Amino acid sequence: MKTLLPTNTLFLWLLLILFSFHSQAAETERKNLLIVGDSLSAAYGIDSDAAWVELLKDRLEQETPGTWSVANASISGETTDGGLRRLPDLLEKHNPAIVVIELGGNDGLRGFPPDVIRNNLARMIELSQQEGAEVLLVGIEIPPNYGQRYKAAFADVYSSLAKEYNLAFLPFFLADVYDGEAMMQADGIHPTAKAQPQLLDNIWSELLALLDLD
């Protein structure tokens, strides 16, 4: 003899199933934003909850509820070569609509040739665009003690790539941070927790055009 579920119980089960399907559909509708960076995006020396990437997640949820997911693939000490090696798997895993590339600072501090840095970043841009993602290129500057010729060649890497590939471009990530009071840690390289909102504002100003908020 078959056991029939009470009508109320059956109705409840149907609601739960429908809610589950709706939640899964809503999650799959989110667009992915992938950040491939170094210690400046990996919360080096500060509480991870205070980092600009976490603040970005909060702002995106406020401005575009339920629209964006952020995957932070930043690693302290990362170079453009390391980022390039990791990128194919990251693109396959996250299928991003936007890729933020914040790399090159460690290359510059180690004195890597600008043409090597440029080639690595160019390949990262091409791989991202081939997968249908838009790219925000985040530039950085190196200290003047590396010499004016190297400093200029390093800066040109970012500006020339942005022009060649028609990218959203932030020329200097640490603008209004590097020389700000209590904005840098004791090492003079990494921003403090106090600086993270300004880093977000710097990124946000260039990211807006890619988010299509209208």
C-alpha cells in the first residue's frame, strides 16, 4: 500500500525545491571579476577584512546587488611571469567578465628587463581578451634610485600596453597613498589598512566604465 504525503508537507517540499532552483540560478547569473595581483592586492601586513579587495566586494554588492562575484588570485611576491603561468587555469576556473591585472612591481624592484615585463603582461592581456574578458591594467611606479632611464622605461610598459590594447588603465595604483600620512607600512612599500579605501577609490574610478552600471 502506498503512503501519501499530506498536502501541506508536499506543498512545503515543492517550495523548498523551487527555492533551491531559484538560488542556484541567481548564483550562476553573477558575473565574475578576477584580480591577479601581488602583495598590494593580497592584504600584506594587514587584516584581510580591511583590504581593498574586500571593500570592493562590499561596494559592488551595494551598487549592483547580486550581480558580481570577486575572485582574488593575488599572491605576495608574485611577478608577471608567475601571473602568466597561473592565468590559463584561473580563466578556465572563473570565466571572468573582467580581469584586473595588478602586477609588475616585484619585477621592477628586482630590476627585470622592461621588455620581459611587457611581454608577460601583453600575453596576460591577450589570453584574457581571447576568453571574452575586459581588462583593467593597474600600473605602479618604482623608486627613483633605480635610475631615471629604467624608471621611465618601466612606466612606459603600462602606458604603451594600455594604448595598444585599448584598456581601462590606472597609471599609478598608489596615487594619494605613497606620500600620505600613515598610509604606508614601515617597509615603505606596502600600504596600511588606513590606505585601503583610497586604493579602492583609485581602482573604482577606472573600473566603473567596465561595470556598465547604467
